[in-house]
Amino acid sequence: MTKKSSQAIRKSKELAGRSTICHFATTDGRQPQVRAMAFVLKRNGEIWLSTFAKSRKIKQLKKNPRVEVYFTDETGIHCKIDGTCTLSTEIADKKKQWKSQPGLIKFFDSPKDPGLVVIRFKPKKYEYMSFGDFAYEVADV
């Protein structure tokens, strides 16, 4: 990994760490579908999100687990992270997510709620853009 690419990863993680919401893009096979979502950034770089088992995004992820997550700040600095998702209904994962996202109590009864699904996003490529040279710093993982 080059210095430039390792900087793209570091800067992207820093930007994500300052954010509370990401834009999460899936596809229905014809059209990209983007939505704002709360997330938890894990130490290993995974991004965990929570959703309803019957949501449209779950149907889309079962057909195509490739997604893009997008972060931006108020100045326009942004990053795009491409990767793949796995869906987890494991109680251990749901408990970790429940502890990290207290707002889930508004939508689910408990971590054991069968309607709760954890989306585990594993990054494969980072693209970070600041406005110094108007070029993306890119890193493949």
C-alpha cells in the first residue's frame, strides 16, 4: 500500500469518525438506491448499520451485496467507500449494535427482536477528496 493510499484510508476513517450519518447506496438491479443511515464504525474498519428485516435494502442486499457508503462534512470534504455487506441476525452482533446505537429502542423491542438485522459492511476501496488539488486519494484494501 502506498503512502497516498494509506492516507486515503486514514482520512476516510477520520471523516467517518466525525459523522453520525452516512449515505448508503444499494441497487435494485436497474437504479441506485441511496438513503441516509446511522452507523457504527468498528475498530477493524467495518461499518455496521441496523435495519428492518423486511426493508427494501435487505431484499436488494440479498441480490447484490456490493454497496457504496458516502460521508461528507459541512465544507464538502467527502469520501466514498466501496465494499460488500453481509447480513447478520446473530444475537451477539445484535447485542453489540444495540449497545452502540441506543436509538434502536425506538424501533425494536430488544436485541432479540426478529425484525432487527445488522448489516456488516466490509470496505474494499476508499476514495477521499479534499479541496486542495481536487483529486481523489484512492486506496484498495
